[in-house]
Amino acid sequence: MTSNGGNGAAVVNMQLDEEQIKVLEENFMKVTKHPDETTLMLIAAECGLSEEDTAKWFRLRNAVWRKSEGLPAEEGSVKD
């Protein structure tokens, strides 16, 4: 298993434009950190990304968020 070092570099390396990042961040902070399939589809459509790329962004962003909160990078017994 690889790690991005916890610095968020993997999220940045997705080559997203400012508007896509804005939409993703707004949904992450205001809607859900763990979108269900339908929500993921709507977010992907809103930012013009594939559902796979959107899911990947949320996984990476969650790892960064969890680390910033002093939680393990991977989900475990602690619920967000």
C-alpha cells in the first residue's frame, strides 16, 4: 500500500481546474464526506468528471481531512 505522505499532493495531482475544486470542496464540507452512489453521480456531473475520478478525489480528500483531524488516514472504528 502506498501513501501520499499526508500532504494532499495526490489530490492536487488530479489536474483539476479551480471551478472543479470549488464544487468538490463545497460538497465535501457542506454536503457529505462520504457520498452515496447517487450523490457521487450528481457531483461528478456538476464538475464534469467521471464518477471514478470523483470517488478517487473523495477518498484522497478524506485521507487528508482525517490526518488533519488527528485520525488515522484510513477509516476504521472511528466514525467521521
